[in-house]
Amino acid sequence: MDSDDTSSATVVAPPAFFGRTFDEALALTREARDYLRDYGEEESRELAVEVAAHFSVETMRLTSRLTNMMAWLLVQRAVHQGELTREEFRDDDSWRLGGAEICLQEPEVDPELLPPYLYDLLRRSERLYSRIARLDGMVAAEAG
């Protein structure tokens, strides 16, 4: 790849899957926000004390997944729109998808003890996070 100034400023169209992945992550983030705002606290009060603590842990894990995914996707969008050069991205590992140790950790409670809607959000967010983690690996291998 050329190292002249024009190549680093070139805007590259994002892959077709990127827009769908971004839209899916944003929709899931909004769905989780609405659930936690409208029903989460009420549902957590109805749980047994030992399960309620796990409810809190799993809602934080959900939030961590969504935050890390959206941050990574926004960085990718910035690269594709030319707001961040490929060199800046390539030279800084902090742009990588974060939080794997938390986001992919197995729950300490049977997830089926949690409210069904939260359980569904957790499963979908884990699948999406895993998919984005694979994309992150591919992008890092390409940049390396």
C-alpha cells in the first residue's frame, strides 16, 4: 500500500455486511435500553434475592457487550468514512473490540432463571458480540 498522504485519506466503502451489522447492533442497543428502562427494575424486584444479584450482573454484562460492540462499529465507520486513517487504526490496538473477558464469560446462574426477555437479549447480544469478535480478528489480520 502507498504511504503517500492521498492513500491514507481515501474513503473506502464499507463491506455490505457492515451496514446490516451496525443496524442490528444499534437496534439491539435501543431494545435493551427500552427493556431496562421500562421493565428491568420491576422484574428484578420480583426475583428471589439470590437470582436478583445475578440479574444485576447479567444486565451489566449486556451493557458491556453493547457498549463494546457499538464502540468498535463506530470506529470501523470512522475508518470507512475517512475520519480515521487506516494507518491510525492499524498503529493503535486500542481500536480493537474490547471486553471479551467479561462479555464472553459464562453466567454464574442458569440464565433460564432470569426473566425471559432478558435471557433473550443476553443470547442475542452474545451471538452478535461473537460475530463482531470474528470481524475484529479479520480486520486486525488484514491491518497487520
